[in-house]
Amino acid sequence: MATKEQVETLKRTHGRKLMRTPGVSGVGIERGDGEDAYSLVVHVEDDDEQTRAAVEQAVAGHSVRIVRSGKFRKR
């Protein structure tokens, strides 16, 4: 977990690269239980080894939470 500012910086730095990663549906910030407990959340179509490895490589070792949410659709 990290502060909100740290996670916002992480999202700004890596968000576009993550969104170009095959299998990634979205990138967001999630608040945890503590006051300064935030994490970067990467939504993926399928939580398979290939997608997980691509996400981990894109964020250069930073901690992220990967959520299988399927493909997002425009309304």
C-alpha cells in the first residue's frame, strides 16, 4: 500500500503503457483500509500468466492489484 499521491504518480507514469498492454481493460486507484493505504488496480480481461507478466513488466516492479473484470464496453 502507498499514499494517494504515490499511487497517482504511478498511474500517471505507467497508465498509458498499461492501457496499451493486450488484455488490460482499465487502470484505477483503490483505497484500502488505512488512511494512507492506496493501490494501483489493473483490470484485465482474463487473469492469465501472460497478461499478469505483461502488467508486472509494465509497472517495473511496483506493487499492483490485478482484478479480472472482463472486457469493458462503452455505453
